[in-house]
Amino acid sequence: MDGPRFSNPKIPLLGALITLVLTLLLYTALASTSYLFGGPLLHGNVRSLLYALPVSFILALALLAFVLGIGNMREERRAWYTEPMIFRGLGYLNATVCSLILLEGLGNDLFSPLIGLTLTGLFFLVAMACLLYPIIVLRKAIASGIQPGKQQDEGSVLQQRFPARSQPKEAREE
């Protein structure tokens, strides 16, 4: 008797391994740089070790979302803009940049507060747009029966827009 076979894992092992390694490298680089060479708020402070954690965690989510999205794109042969996980990855990537600006940029006095908060707000809005796009737009398309990314012939599109009307009772009797 053969054991269970896992033919197609949801998260490829190589993608998960690359994500883990990149996350650890980013955390190590951010934490050590802020601790050793940081500005007046973070230099030699334990907070510099803690501030690198959310940035690294959000980056790991972004990379996993990209791995899953690219895998789904290849499997279903869909365009990138119809894959919800790609948009989630873009949203998490923008959230990573937003966190980097807030925690590391302003903490190390790399930006003036006006520029830092303006950039943070901009990246936050883009992140929310990317995270909400799959929920709002793509779910509506799937619920209405239109599969995003798939070619449809003109007849099926017209049938969806103008469904056939039922005939009156007198016409059916004849």
C-alpha cells in the first residue's frame, strides 16, 4: 500500500523557503543597522530590534501572496490583473514600504515628519486599494457569472446582458 501522495502543494516548498530566507535576511539587516547605526531615537535602543519585526512579517506575507498568485496564474492560465493573490501581494508590499517609512525612516530621522507622513499616507491608500480590489471587483465579476481573464464569445456576453424573455401565454398556446 502506498502512502498518501501530495501531487500539487498549495504553497511550493521552494517559494516558502525563499520567503523564509528573505524575511530573516531583511530582519537581520534592519535590526542590526538600526541598532548599530540608527538615528538618535533607535541607536543602541532595544526598540530598534522590535521595529524590524512587523516590517519583516508583512514582507513575508507579500512574498507568500506573490508565490501563490503566480502559481495560480500559471495553473489557470490567467492574466496577472485577474488574480486576487497578486493584488494582495501588491497590497502587502505597499504596507511593507509604509511600515518601513514609519518605523525606520521616521525613527532614524531619515525623513522630515511632513514628508514621511505624506509618503506613509500615500502608500497606505495604495495598499488598501490593492487589498480591497479583489474583494469588491473580482467577487462581483465571479458572482455575476463572468470569469475574469477568460475569453468569452460575443453570443454568451449578449446572453448575459440581454437574457431571453419568456413568451406571453397566448403565444405559447398557438
